[in-house]
Amino acid sequence: MTVRRWGAYFVTMMAVWVVAADSARPAQLAMGTVGVTLTLPVVWRLLDLGRPLGAAWTLARAERFATYFFRVFLPDALRSTWDVARRVVMPVIPMRPGILAVEVPPMKEAALLLLVDHIGLTPGQLVVDLDVPRGMLYVHTIDAGDPAAVRAHVRAVCRGVMEVVGP
């Protein structure tokens, strides 16, 4: 870990923190410092910042994450949010909840983390368990009426994650 890269990460994330918090009070800055410091190991591993491959490689990796966010995660989150909101305003909430086992290919820990986070952050689905040796992901879904569609959706997300992080 180089101090220069850590410093660049720290300054960038603190700027994001101040903009998001809309405040630069000492208490906010202290919370931001703690938050940025605690997230450093995860970001370091996800972006593989320990490699001495230079800024171009790091920017390319960050660009892949941004592309994943806007191409895969954001549309999925909006679609899922709309679906759950539509269900809530109906007189009778149409739900067929269930837990489905979805086979996932072997992948890096960072890819598994991103996959589980993606599924957990989109409304209507939640990861119940992950069985790494068997390659099974157990997903609770609000609508298990079409298990094949849910499995296909999780596999599509998995492909998107593997494009970003690698197999």
C-alpha cells in the first residue's frame, strides 16, 4: 500500500463525503474520516490498488465499475423499485415469496461480494445464504412464481459482475 494512493483515495472520498453531507463541520469531517478509513481495505481489494500498474490501469478498472453501475445495477434497481412500489399501492399485494437456489460459477471473493450486494440492494430480493463449495446462492424473492426468470436474472447479474471483477 502506498501512501500516495491512499492519500488520493482519502482526499477524493472526503470531498465526496462533504458534498453528500452538505456540511464541513468538525463532527461531519470526523465521521467522514472514520468512514473513509474503514472502507479503504474493501476498495483497495475491489479495485486491486496494490498493483504497481499505474494510474491508467486503476482508471480503467474504475471505469469498468462505473459502467457496471450505470449499465447493470442502476437499471435493475430502478426496475425493482418500481415493481415493489407498484405492488405496495395495489389493494391486495401480489406476492408469491420463495427461496430459490441459483447455481453460480466459481469466482473471486470480490466478485461474490459485488454479486451479493447487488442482489441485496435491489428491492424484492435478498441473499439468504451462499454455499461457496457447491456454488449455490440462495435468494429470497418477493415473486417466485417464475423460478426460471429469477434464476436467469441472477445469472445475468453474475455475468455483469464477472465482466467487472473477472472470474
